[in-house]
Amino acid sequence: MFVMSKLVINIAGLGTVGQGVIKILESKFADTIKINKIHARTKNKQREININNYSWADDINDIATDCDCVVELIGGTDSAYNLAKAALSAGKHFVTANKAMIAEHGVQLAALAEANNAILAFEASVAGGIPIIKAVRECLVGNNISQISGILNGTCNYILTEIERTGADFADILKDAQDKGYAEADPTFDIEGIDASHKLAILTALAFGVKPSLTTLTTYGITNITYKDIQYAAELGYKIRLLGVTSKNDNLVSQAVYPCLVPVSHPLAAINGADNAVTVVAEPLGPTTYIGAGAGQGPTASAVVADIIDIAQERGSDAFGIPEDKLVDGSFANFADTSHNYYIRLTTADETGVLANITNVLQANSISVEEILQPKADGNAEVVIITSKVNEVIMQDTITKLNNMDTILADVQIIRLV
């Protein structure tokens, strides 16, 4: 295998992942990779690495000079994007774990990379240590992908599985996740599905040759999921997971992130804790599932180093699997036009005729009931229904009508089935 004499890299960002990258390179690739300059917001702080082994760049712009490859691990979009443009414009290869930047600016950066004979690599931006980008872009190149569905955010998966395990409230489990480092002090990007949406937009581009598009991606988070929903789902043979789902049918691409009832027989139902998993449905291969740690120093650093070594060994490919000018804007489905089976939970007055009134509303909108639970409850009653496949607009209209009934005592809960 041909290896370059020595790849010279500069690294911006010395947080958990940046330090992990340096530790791997120092221990395994000192003869192949030379770390030249490093940069972080703060120089004098306790770290797991000896920064005195490398030149310190006070100005992040200096990271784009005197190297073959820039590694960006600072996060955010503005500074990272400016660094990426400077590096690629100068013909430097660029490795990043920055999913927001790739989702928002990946097309422009891919064009810059191609124009300057450089490589743009971002394996670590999706699903941590799982090599899902390489799998979709390279290993499955002989297949036609029809759908990708994945658990793309370890924080949400940890919260849902801990609620299931302990029966604790969402807020208590979120605090536990923050204490353990799974969730940020401001967890909004995670629990509202935004982080997963960035990752899904990248997978959609890779799978279907379209430009990443966040404006056409519908996103729901997990903040309204309760232990009660998880219990009822289990009784019906499902687990609740936050999934990113992208598919293509008759050249129309659908992409959305939302909590789902996943059949217990599905591989994604078995994924617990902070792990990630992605199922790809392709022809002629069939479905394959990729499972592993989705965050943390080791998994993310592993993916970053894999990109660096690919560049050192002169293995490279178009960022999204095809030349940038072949990426198309894509025809995206409106989420309102999609159809799903639904889980509906209703809190009702415990009186005669309530169930009949509920089913009358459903029947008026041509919604049939596939399964129903009427669990015993103290005081108020509850009804849990799994519906037939229903158009999103029709279901939202139905929920509005149900919420307007005097005998419905709390907002109706709905969760889509995968």
C-alpha cells in the first residue's frame, strides 16, 4: 500500500475529540503523520496531551498554512466555515466532525475542494465511530438505496432508554444525562431533534445525490414522550426511539426526524443507551444495520483519524460520492403529504359513550383502528389506539377535532410508527 512520506497536519480544536485524535496519532501513526500546529480558544488549561510538543497558533487563520491537511474540531459554523474555505482555497485537505457546517455549507466546500485538488472528509460528522458515510458513499455504490433510518443522537436515545428502565420523568433523566456528559448544558439541539436533522441531511445527500437541505426537513423532538407512552408502546410490541428517516420513491425524496414506535423485531429497537445505529435498505443487497458508539472521545476521534489516514494513503473520493456539479437540488416531499400509522393516547372522562364518540370522529375521517388498549386508571380513563395508515393533514385535522371534545381532558398524544 502506498503511503506518503509524511502527512503534515494542523489541528484546530483541543476539546475531548481533539485530544483523542492527538493521542491516537501519537501512539499509532507518529511515523506517518506529523502534527505541526495546534490551536484552541484557551492555551493554558489542563489537558490529556502535552501541547508543548507542537507549535501553538494564537490565530486560527494560521492553522490553514504550513501543512498538507487541516483538521477542524472547534464546532459551530462561522469560524469553522471560514477556516474550511481558507484551507481548501489554499489546496489543503480538510477533515472535520462538524455536521452543522457540512449540512449547511457542504456543497460550497465540496466545490472548493474539487477546484483546488483537495479532499473534504467528514466521516465523524454522522453517527460518531460508525463508518456510515464510507459505507453509503463507497461500500454500497453498486446498490440503489431506497431508505435510510437511524438513531442519530445518543443523548436522545440515552434519555428514552433510561425513562424506559427507571420510569423517571423526562426532566430528571435529562439532568442525569447532563451530569454524565451525554447532554450539553443547553440540550436544545439534541432533544429537539436539530442535531439529528443535520446528520440526516448529510445522509440524504449521500444516498440520493441531492444537495443537503435543511429547509425541506421536518423535525420533532422527544420532550413530550412520557413513561406512560413507553409502557403502552411496549404492551403493543414497540419501543419508542427518535429516528431520522430518509427515503426516495419515484424521484421524490422524503426526510424527517421524529419519535417513532419501532417494532421490537426491528434492529433499531434493540439499541439502548447512547449508542447510534443506522439501517440502510438497498437493492440488490437488502437491509443492513450499522451499530456503534455515536459520540465521545474514542468513537469520534476514531472516525477523524480514519479520514486523516485515508488522505495520508492518498485514498480520496468526492465528498458526497459524486462531483459537486452533479448534485441536484432534489424534489422533496412535503411532510404534510406523507402518510403514517399513528399511536394515539387520549385521556378521557370515565363515562359511557366516550369511546364511541372517539371512534365516530376517526371514522368520519376514514381512519380505521388497528389496535386498541383501554388500560385501567384511577379517576380519568385512557384510550390508546394504533391507526391505519393516514395522511398527515387528515391526522392533524382529526387530532384538532378530538382535542375539541368536552370529554377529552388533555391534549391528545400522537406518535408516528416507523
